Amino acid sequence: MRSTWTDSRLDDFKTSVDARFDDLAHRMDAGFARVDGELRDIRSELGALQRTVIQVGGGVAGAILVGFLGLIATQI
């Protein structure tokens, strides 16, 4: 059985393909928006972690410095 492609059938096919690509584009846009939001959250969490590491590191370094200064002061 052979089917013929009339102009009307080709127009229907084109409309169907266009609709499917439009749906795909919409789903991709929604996915990209979700990923962008998640990346923003990750960046803010990494920034908070970086501040914490710097504060803890600075506190430890300060404590070590004070300890060394105390040791030196007791030896003089």
C-alpha cells in the first residue's frame, strides 16, 4: 500500500513537528532555569563555607601565634 503526500498532509506534518519542537524548547528552558537556580544556591553555600573556613583558620592561626608568643615570653 502506497500513501501519497499531499500538500495538506505535508502541512499537517510540519505543524506536528513544529509543535513537538516548541514543546521540547519549553521543557529545555524550564530545565535550564531550574539548573541556574540550583547553581545559584550552590554558589551561595560555597561562599558561606569559604567564610567559615577563613574564620576558623584565622582563629586557629591566632591561637597558635598567641601560644608561641606566650612560650617565648616564658622563656625570656
